[in-house]
Amino acid sequence: MVMVGKTGVGKSALGNSLLRRHHFESSTIGMSVTSKCKFAKGNLRDGTQICIVDTPGIFDTRKSNEETTMEIVRCIGLSSPGPHVFLFVLSISRFTKEELDTVNHLVAVFGEDVINHVVIVFTGKESLTFEKLTLTDYLQRVPPELSELVQRCRSRCVTINNRADDAEVQADVDGIISMVRRTIHENGGSYYTGEMYRAAEEALNEKMRLIDEEKHRRERELQKRHEELEQREREIEATAARRTQEHENEKQRLEAELQELRNSDTRQQVREEVESSSGGGILKTILTTIGSVLVGVISSVATKRCTIS
Ligand SMILES: Nc1nc2c(ncn2[C@@H]2O[C@H](COP(=O)(O)OP(=O)(O)O)[C@@H](O)[C@H]2O)c(=O)[nH]1
Ligand SMILES: [Mg+2]
């Protein structure tokens, strides 16, 4: 839904009532609170999703052309591929020529067909309540220009008091929503799409295509990096497993050697060395120790032997 209408008629307040939360800035002070079109998404009580575009009185002809053009473009961009309804917001307490100009401006921008998607919302319902009037009573007393507009819109008119308590606002919102549903139904379920919306949609599709392309590129990049990291992780795990195995083997080998060392008979070892030595090593050591004694003994034995012989 796109809310249009003069500044100060209660568009932002209406948007907040529909959303059931304070989203749009709405104030009496500083009449130009909404300076740019704003988008909001919300849910109705039955869960139906609604999208609302609040406008800063763009079809209000008093603004400069440049400013107006930019905001109309923003409004189209935000409501693309096209809104189901334009909520034309008017205040019960006043209807001026400027308001009529706003509708004419809307039609001039979007084409006559846009009228089939317009729902007129009168804010300030409490003025009617105060005077014990129904909306139908009121519509019978409005100026002929407004009466004609109401007819062009096939009496799609509703009213709300945005300042009422929650229950009353909710009842008014329900009334607006059923009128919106009726409008959508009358238009065969389709949203408004004029030449400008189609052109804007093409531009937006192209933009979305580029964004998607970039997203896919980034996704592929991240995926590749992820796979590389996984592969690296597997390699690290395999290397770690191999190292652990190697360490384990080495540990077992050392333990066995240690055990063998502890169990070994040192004397037997020496004996074996003596047995297998061919004059070097241990024999040489023994010889160095006992050499002089042995040489003496052997030479004395030799002398005796000579004497005996
Ligand atoms: N009494 C009364 N005041 C309203 C109603 N709707 C909006 N307003 C007030 O009108 C002022 C302007 O409203 P705002 O939403 O800012 O208008 P916008 O410029 O069209 O967006 C604010 O002070 C609102 O509280 C209504 O139904 N009844
Ligand atoms: Mg506003």
C-alpha cells in the first residue's frame, strides 16, 4: 500500500495504526516530519503481511519539481512491482482544492487506471462521532469536487481515528483492511502496474540480477575457501595421526630397549665379550691391568721350564 495525501493529514499516523506499532514519525509540530518516502513491513492480526510506503506529500504540487520527481522515483522503487492500493488520505475536517490537485497529480503521473486502486481514508473520525454522523452522512454533505472523486473511486471510502484507544483503532483498521481486500478483489487480485512501474521493475530486476550474481560469486569464493580449509584440516589430521603413530612406535621401542637393558646380565655380557674378543677391546683392557704381573709370571715360568729342560 502506498499512502498519499497532503502533509499533516495523518498518513504516518495511519501507517502506524495499520502496522500496530510506532514506525513512522508522526507529529503536529514540524509539518514536514516525513521528508523522504519510507517503507515498512508488518503483519495484520490474522498474520497477513502488509507492506506500506509512507510518502512526504509527493503528489502535493507545492514542492519543487526536482524534489517531487526524486520522491516519486523513490516511491515507485519502494512499492515495485506495484502497490495493490493507494491510500489517499484526507482529513475529515478539511477538503481543499489542493487535495483535489493531489489526486489529479497522482493520475497525471500514473494514468487514469490508478483510480481503480485508490481507497480514500478520512482521518479524524472523532469529528464525525462528535457530531453523531456516519461516514455515509458525511459524504452526502461534502463539496461536489470531493463527491465526484468519491464516485470515481466507486465509494471506496473509510475512516479512522488514529488517536483513539487501541480497540477503536483496531476496529477502524479492520474496516480499512476489508476495503483494501474489496479493492484488490475488484481488480482481479492484481496490483497496480503502469508503464513507469514496469520500467522501474525492469531496472530493479537488473539491479537484483547484479546483486545475485555478486552473491553467487561470493558464495562460490567462500565455498572454495571452506573446502580448502577442510582439505587442510584433513591433511593436518593425517600428519598428526602419522606423527602420533611414529611417536608411539618410538616410545614402545625405547621401552623395550629399556626393559632389555634392565633385564640384561652385565657379567654375562662381559663374558661374551671376552669370549668373542680377538685381542682388542676387553682383552686389551684386562691385559693393561694385569699385563705387568702376567709378563712377570710367564717369564718366570719360562725360566723354570728352561731350567727343567
Ligand atoms: N485527532 C486526530 N489527529 C490525527 C489523526 N490522524 C493523525 N492525527 C494527527 O495529525 C498530525 C499529523 O499527522 P502525521 O501522521 O504526521 O501526518 P502526515 O504528515 O500526513 O504524515 C499528528 O499530530 C497526528 O497525531 C486522527 O485520526 N485524529
Ligand atoms: Mg508523515
